Amino acid sequence: EMQELIGICNRILVMREGRLTGELQGAEMTESNVALLATSGPKPRPMAKGGTEWLS
């Protein structure tokens, strides 16, 4: 339940498509703000692919 999460947390980090979209603290931690960060706004930018690239 979202209200329980909000009640016990000092901050909430929200992710979408495996990427961090925002951090909420204090009065910012509402169901609306969590849903907004999780579902809308600009698409998260992809991170650089790690590892070694092999060329043939």
C-alpha cells in the first residue's frame, strides 16, 4: 500500500524502465507525485553500455 510506504520512509526513489526518474522527500511524498514520476514526463535517458566491445 502506497500510504504505508509514505508513512515509514524518509525518502522515495522512483524508477521507470529501469532508470531513476526522481527522488521525493517530506511533503513531496504523495501518491500523485510517485505515480507522476513512474508514468509520465520525459523518457529516461539510456545509460552507456558497460563492458568491453570486441571488433572483428
